[in-house]
Amino acid sequence: MAKQAKATKSSGGDNFTRWLVIGMVTLVVATGAIFSVVGEKSKANESFAILSDFKVGPTVVSTVDDANGAGITFNNGAAKTVDIWEDPQCPVCNTFEQANGEFVEDLVRAKKAKVVYHVLSFLGNESVSAANAAYCAADEARYLDFHKAMYLVQPVLENSGFYSTENLIKIGSYAGLTSQSFIDCVTKGSKLDKVRAAYESMGKYNVQGTPTVFFNGKLWERKNNAFLPEEFTAAFEAS
Amino acid sequence: MSNLQTKYQPFITLLCRLLLGGVLLVAGGLKAFKPSESAGAVAAYKILPTDLAHLIGYALPWLEIALGILLIIGLTTRLAAIAGTAVMIIFIAAIISVWARGILIDCGCFGGGGEVDPSKASEAHRAYLMEILRDLGLALSGIYLYFFPYGRLSIEKPLHNIEEQ
């Protein structure tokens, strides 16, 4: 040990190598990080290409029912009720959306049922940001379009930086949300109290995961994991 | 014991360098080209603000690669060992932190990462323990290298070796 300690002490003259190595390591790490950040940015831009031919529908007014877990509610008062619980980052919710989103959209637009979207946020910070933006969109009567566009570009990985304020505003711009009030709402997180209320209502409704659907307050127990539209439609008709 | 240490020290140093350096190089290499995965893995620890966590997720694999190469070739071994040990101690602290807060994640040590299904809680906890023990072993290798940085197959040689002999 003494020998080694001595050896290093006397290698004081080798300071140059040390600083050279420190400098090179810093350079490699910085270059690598910049390369990764730039790569991710361009990948995010590519994923927006899907939205280039996104068609915006007519606005649909919704209400936020604080008594009902701050759900985004359409067609209040209709005979049948569909409650949908989802998290913007949940990949299975995206599967559900791609399979049955159109059917649900038709229920809302044709006023066939009361539809309540419970936007959850238990998958991390970016779910919170995305849920906030969803509430902002609902304020401008564009929840349906925003929701659809958001799932179309949903990143494979959770909390990987995709649902940033900048990108959420961009998603909004494809969904017809270009007003300053929407941008402010997303930037400031104006709806975080609703987001929290929705999250906290999970226990009350005994919702354990997403997506969860209730028809007239009764849990939909699907038999197939693929969310087959036939099964969903039949379950709705039977309710 | 001290005789054994004197006799085998250059080999133990080589072994420690290959062990710590090898693990760092592999871990960094597996993550460096999956930046979004790495960023997500760091964010899943929920220790740092998301933006900062993402930045670290982008940079960390490259640091691991650089330290790994330095240790394997044996250049500025002592310095690289200090940094490598510090990284391991940070990993251990991070895993203890998620464990203590009841968060269930995949450590993302060699790629992957993110939240784990609650039904796999016991597996996740066992994995935490194994990760802590592994990183502890690697940190000890680093500490050994701090005291004995010069060994076999190393670019760097003690400057005054010849004088002492």
C-alpha cells in the first residue's frame, strides 16, 4: 500500500494526463447527451406526422362534474351512462381508444348516451400534465378531438419527456386548440385541482386500473383483452 | 494475508478494473442508444424534477461508457475509480430511496426501466436487494482501486516504480 500511495504522490507531474482525461470524458458525455436530446426531438416531430391529416370535428360542450370525481361529462341527463376511466400514458387505454374510440365519439356526438371521461394520472408527472391539458381542452369544448389526437401520438414509453408543455400545446394545435386561453391553461397547469380530484376519486368508485368502463354504474367485465368493438357495442346495447 | 495482498495485488487490481469497468461499459452501452428509455428510467425514480431526470438519463450512459473504458485500459485509474464508486453509491442510494418510498420500478440499470406491476411487488423487492448488493460489490472494487490503482495490463504505470525496485 505504501508503495502505491507513494507512486501516486510522485505522479503529480502527470497532472496533464489527468486534466486531458477529465476534459475528454466531459466532452464525450456532453456530446452523447446532446446527440440524444436532438435525436429525441426529431423523433417527437416525426410522431406528429400522424396528425398532419387530423380532421377536427365540431365542438362539443362538456361539463365537469365535481360531485362525480371531476369527470368530463357529455350529454348530462341522457338515459344511458358510460363512465370511462383512463390515463393519458396508459398503453392499454390506447388499445381501447383505437378499438372503441369511434363508437364512443358517436355516442357523444349523436347524444345517444351520457359519457363521462375520468382522466386519471397515476402513471407519473407526464400523465398529470397531459390530464391537465385534457381538462383545458374540455373548457374549449374540444375534449373529444384533443383526446383522440393525444392517443394517436402516445409515446411507447411513459415519462420520457414527450408530454411536455410544448408538445401538449402542439397536440392541441392539431385538435383545433389554438387560443391563448388554452396555451395559458396548459402552461400554468390551471386544471391541476380537477386532475387531483379525478385521481382521488378512484378509491370511491373502486377503480383499480385503466382502462375501466362502467355501463350505468355497472363494471364492464370484458372477456377479451383486445377490447373487441363487437363485445363493447353489445355490452353497451345490453346496458 | 498481507503477503498474499502484496503478491497478488496487481492481479486483484486488474480484476477489479475489469469488473467495475466491464459492468459500467456494458450498462452504458446497452442504454446509450435508447435515450428515451434511459430518460424514462431515471424519471421513474421520482427523485429529481422530470426535466433534470431526463437530462441525466441522456448523459449517464455516456459517462458509464467513458468510465468503463478508462478502467478497462487502466488510464487515470484512481480518478475513474473514484467516479465509478461515486456512481455506484448514488445508484445504491437511489434504489434504497425508491424502496423506502414504496415505489415499484425496474431499476433500468441495463436498459428498460419504468414502473412495475403491483402484482410483482415481491420480485421487485428481491431485485432491489440484489441490485444493492451488486452495486455494493462494485463500489468496494472501486474503493480497492482507489488504494491500489496500479496493476497488470494497465496503460498507466507508477512513475517511480523503477526507482523503488
